[in-house]
Amino acid sequence: MAGSSGTPRTFLQISASAEAGRSGNRWRPSLLCVLWLGMLVTCALPNTLDSIYHQSYARKFILHEPKGYNGTDILPVMMVLHGGTGSAEGTINFTQMDKVADTAGFLAVFPQGYATSGKGFNWADGRSGKADSMGIDDVGFLSALIDTLKRRMSIDTSRIYVTGISNGAFMTNRLACELSQRIAAIAPVCATLDVDYFTHCAPARKVPILMIMGTKDPFVPYSGGLMSSSGRNIISADTMISFWRKNNACTAAIDSFSFPNIVLDDSSNVTRYVYGHCGCNATVSLYKITGGGHTWPGVEIKTYELVAGQTNMDIYASGEIWNFCKSHSLGCQSANIDHRYISGRQGLFSNSRETSTLVPVYSPMGRLLARFELSPLTGAVMLRQLPAGMYLLSTEGRAERVHIRP
């Protein structure tokens, strides 16, 4: 149900796009221009539309490059999956993830599901829907899309994240079950898993997850049970969280935080539950939207609320999702990493000499700068080659701030 366009009422967006051909040529831009009172005000950064062939079908996706991207910097990737009967283009407005990408400096990718009917596009998310019954392999498509981005772009393959809403969130959860070796973290909004599919979910690794669910979702019941739209039974939000707590070996007591109810007329409020001390620091987090509907928090679309329920405006979901995902990466090792000062310089030491550990180093904005190997022979890597300043070091799936003195 989710994924319709959220174009602002006072603006008109004009999209001129061209689909790349089967030959796989470089993307051609889709220019989005904004007009106000009939006058051209600004043209947004171009989104690029392309397609790859999977199962003999041309599968489309839109790529949004962050403002100022030079084409060579290695950037993380956020895939955003639309809801049922939605589209890649509609999801840009629906989530505003492109705006977060411009600020934070990551590649936002909006893939498109398969056209199973005349009403938009859908994902084969494991609920035995039409795309599933047609044999559509969306896990394979999205894996192939990662391969395509890797060939054509400078991406950090250890920091590929997936989020989505409704049908796209069910698909996001399926990817965590079947493609966890390629996905660093997930953030499903308004979805859990099909009861039957859930029994077969077997992630290959511990997967950090941020889950957003409304207690008054008219389509995806928070407490689980029968979905009226599909006739399928789904697990509850609590069952979903319990599964990932166990999978990720989280041992810390629950840490809860109630966000200030700053918008009083949205008839909802937000409580965040965080389960920490997890293996590989694969944190499990639930944003429970009491009174919230089948909506994307922080992006209100009045006409959509008539059928989907209330949109919480106390949080900005896209920002919360990025802030959660950005500190997680693939490549969790068994080695324990300590940080110490040696002769006035910052050193990294591995307590385990059984395996090498690759430690990515990022700028404060999350841009990958270098990778250092902690050899089992030496057990340490000195960071003398880095200029003085603040860095983020990704160790065991989490980012730690390190200040290197002159």
C-alpha cells in the first residue's frame, strides 16, 4: 500500500528521464526541476535511471548521488525499497532519503519491484504473493544490483544497507534472512515476516536491525496475525525483535527512551527500545510508534493518511535510519580490538593472533579513507601515516572515534 508520491502541494515536479538500453550503457540523468508560481526556481541534482536484466526481465532502479560527489570517492550505499503497488520514483518523495544522502554523503539507490499487475510494482517478499507465485527472484535481482553498482561505481561493499516500507520492508527482512553476507544492516518500516517464511529464516551472520512499527497500522498488525490485504499470517513485532536478539546474541538489558512529543496533533508518540551487548555489536533497536499508522515517520502525506493512519512527526525516520546504519559494517572478526596511546601516537592492537582483521577508517562524515590490516604476526597497526584529526574506525561492526594528535 505504501510508496505513493509525496510531492509538496505548493510545488510542481517535472521529471524528464530516459531508460538505459539493454547494452548496459552509463546511466542517463533524470532531471527534477521545481517551479513556483510558474517560475523556474531550481533544478535538483540529477537522479539517474537505469535497468539491469535479471531472469530475462528489465529491472529498473534509480540512483541518487550525493551533492558534490566526485565520482571516485568510495561511498556507502542505502537501498530503499518501495511499498506494494509503489515505484522507485514515488519512494524518493515518500521517504526523502535523497535529502539525507546529500547531507551525509552516501549513495541512495531506489530499486523497483516487478509489475505483477496494472497497479504499480511489487516485491517477492516471501508471503506467497503474486510475485512469489510467478517465480520472481528479487533476492537475486538485488544481489545482482549490488554487483552492478560495484562494477560501475566506487562503493564500500562492507557498508551496504537496506530499508523499505510495507512490501519493501518485508523484502528487506527477507534479504536479512537470505543475503546477510552482503547486507551490513537493515531498517524495515511497517513489516515483520510471514509466519511460514519465518520458520525458514536462517541468517548467515548477526545482522544489526532498526525496526519501526506503528501500533495502529491498519494493514500490518503490530501484534501479528492475519493481514486483511493479503490473507497471510505474520509474526508480531515483539516476536521479530526476540528473533534478532537471539540471532545477534544480545545480552544487555533493554534500554528504553521516549522521544519528546513535540508535535501534538499527530496523535502518536515514539519509544525506542535498544538491545545492546550483541555479538559483532549487531544492535537490535525497535521504534514503537504508539498510535502510528502504516506511514513513514517525518514525511506527512495527508491524502495517504486517509487510508494508512497517522504519520508520527516527532522523529524523522530517514535520519534515524542513517544514524543507526552508518556505524555498522560487514567483516566482523573474532579478534578483540583495543585502542591505546603508544609514544604519543594512536595504535590499534588485536587481542587475538588467530586471524587477520581488516579495519576500515572513515572521515567523520562516513567517507571511507583507508583500510588497515591487523596482522596476527604483529598484532598491531600504527596510524602514523594518517594526518592529525578525528577519524571513525570500524571495529567489530561498530564505529569508534579516534583523535590522532599532531
